[in-house]
Amino acid sequence: TMPAADYLISGAVAVGVGLDRTAALQVMISRPIVAAPLTGWLLGEPLVGLQVGALLELLWLGRLPVGAAIPPDDTQVAVASTLLTITMGESLVLSGPPLLLLCTLVAMPLGKIGQLAERLARNWNGRLLIAAETALETGDLAAAERSHLWGLAHFAVASLASFAVIVLTGTLTLHALVPLLAGPVEAAAGGLRLTFPLVGIAIILGSLNVKRARTLFGASFATALLLLWLL
Amino acid sequence: MEPDRLPARVLARVVLRSLLLQGSWNFERLQSLGVLYAMAPALRFYYRGEELIAAGKRHLEYFNTHPFMASPVLGAILDLEQRRSRGEEVSVGVQDFRRMVMAPYAAIGDAFFWGAIRPLAAGVALFFAFMGSLWAPVVYLLLFNFPHLWCRVAGLLGGYSLGLRIVEVIRRLRLPDLAVRFKEVTVILLGGLSAWLTFFSLEGEGVSTGWGLAVIPVVVLLSWLSRQGISVLLMVLAAAMVLVLSAQFG
């Protein structure tokens, strides 16, 4: 596909899966392990998305979307990292897994942007509540219902904005970093690939609140490693 | 005159609308407008004119619970509203019931769905993902959404047919205990996943498998650091920097 089409398709995915985070359904198409392969599949490279999703899935999973708490937007980081990996290869000297790792590393800190955008959308929704109250005062239930649906538009705008900022900032950062880091990132790719899941697993262990989680983890790890070594 | 029970098409609309419960989430009253939106088709069936608007205002009050656990609550409220519209005596008012259950159900839902089912589904799906299998997202969605959609649909319909007795049914499911079991399974699964990733990574680099055991203290340390409030972003970027610098100068 044309690069322009890639950006449009990813933008549409960003909005669709972005809504799943809070506003609609919550069937978890917003999780990186789903959102990234979906993006990759639509852009013709599902395995790139699968790898990006696997790197990101555990990192912020322990940050529960409870009440007023808003976790960093790993959905937009996943969609954007996938898009960047697929589209940037041609203009950069880096490709394959090292490029994928660098794109994900560059996009990761930008998850904060999504956090901010969602906060703004939720603030914006405060007006809808006032509009709904006013509608009920005038006896118009249907207008109050419509107010609710406008909230979806607010969340959609927030998702699209975070996606656009991450892609734009990511593109500029990659152009600046790749000439400096291409070699070392290629050399460190093996370690980097292991870093993401291990940090993610450590974070989940810390957040699960299971008694003796670390002991249980150590026992399971040692047993599995021994079995793999024996087989 | 007694209105009938809600027709299937009205119930179906309430179930579908409940999927958009958080569509207008705001800091002032959280899910309140979402509740009004979900309940509106049923309220229209029960009430007319002034009474309808009064019912609408009742549901625009502050509401916040886990989005999936909201379904049994909404179901029981449908039953309460139905009794109220018929002029029956009810032991607990609509607003009192909402206020009573939303906090405990938020805690149950957060621990069960966010705290237990989601990491478990992720742990299983990651095995597929690291094998390079595109079944990973499918497995993830199936594992998560079976309990999710069951809670949403059966919870709402059950709440409507059982009324306040749904509270007892949910209590008997012992979801908090189940959550603890699922979390333990997840820890074991993640231990296996880390060992598996470490094993193949060492094999690829041509390093002896025994060194893999060093991963245990590293993960334990990182997990302790995360509990001390060190952010994941800092950990990943710091680790990446160390790896890249050592590749550059090592």
C-alpha cells in the first residue's frame, strides 16, 4: 500500500481501538497484543504488529483504569510503533527487529501524551453533564441521551490527537537517532528483546498482590528452565 | 394499571447501551450520564411525562463502579424501577441501592477483571505471541471476553429477573477468592514464560543455560523497585541505555 494510505488506515485503527480503552465496549481490542497485530495486519505485516504488541503488553498492564486513574496510553504507543516500524524502514538505514525495537523505545515515553489527552477529554465531558441536566430541566430526555453520545466523539478526538502526536514526534526523533544509534541498537537487539518482557513481568509481579509471589515465580522459573535444559 | 415486564427488544437495547456506559465519563459524576443513557429505553417503557423526567434525574446522580459489574446493578435497578412504577412497596430505594453496591462492586470487578483475568489472558497470549503465532490476539480476546460478556449480559438479565437477590448470587460466586487463585496461576505462568524466553535468548547468544538463573534475582529486584514507585518507563529506558552503551563501547 501507499504510505499515505498506511497513515490513514492506522489513524482509523487508532480511533477504533482507542475508544475501547474507556468509552466503549472494553473488549480489550485496545490492548497492545491485539491493537498492534491488527494494525500490522491491515498494513500487510501482521508479524511486525505481533512483535510490537508482545513487547508492550505487560508494561502498563498493572496500571488499573480504576475510577479517575488514567494509565499511559499503551494503545496508541502500540499502533504508532507498528506504523513507524512498517513505514520508516525505507528512509532509514535500520530495518528488521532492531528498527522495531528502536521505534517502540521512541514511542514508549510518548504514552504520557495519551494520558494527558484522555484527561482533557474527560474534562470536556463535564460540559455534557451540564447539558444533560439542562435538557432534563426542559423535559427533553432524548437530548440528554444525545449528550452522552457526544462523549464518544471527545474520546475519539483524544485518541486521534495522541496517535498523531506520537507518530509525528516519533518520526522526527527516529530521523535524529538512527544515524547515531543504528549500530549499537543492532548489536544490543538480543538483550533489548529480552528486556521488555522481563521488565513487564517484574512489574506485574509487583502489582499482583499475591502472597509469596516472588518465591512462586522463582520456583516456577527454575523448574521451567531445568525442564528446557533437560529436554 | 400494571405495566408488563420489559419486552425483549427493550432489554436488548439496555444491554447494548450498557456497553457504552463510560462514553461520557467525567470527573464530576463519572458514569452517571452513561447510566441514564443505558436505562433510558426502559424508563420510557415504565414512565411518561413528569414521572419520566423525574426518573431520568434519579439516574443522573453520581455513579461509579467497575464497568462490567455495573450490569447486574443496572439489571436489579430495572426491577426496582418496575416495582416503583407499579406503585409496589420496595424494601430499598433505587438511589439507596445504587449507593450501597457501587463501591463494593467496583472493588470486586477491579480485582477480578483488571487484576486477575486480564494478566492471566495476557500471560497465555504471550506464549503464542513469542512463538510468532497470530493466534495470540485471538486467544487473548476469547479468554478475556468469555467472563466479560457473560457478566455484562447474564449479569444484567439476571439482575432484572432476580432483583435484589442478584446480590446474594454474586456473593456466592466468590469472585475475590477466584481472583486470588487466577493471580497465583498467572505468577506461575509468568515464571515459565520468563524461563522460556531466557532459555532461547541464551541459546541464541551461545551462553550456558545455567546463567539463566541470574534472571530470577534481576526480576525480583525490578519488581521490588516497581513497588517502590520506580516507573516502568525509567526501567526500560535505563536498561536500554545500558545495553546500547555497552554494545557501543563494550
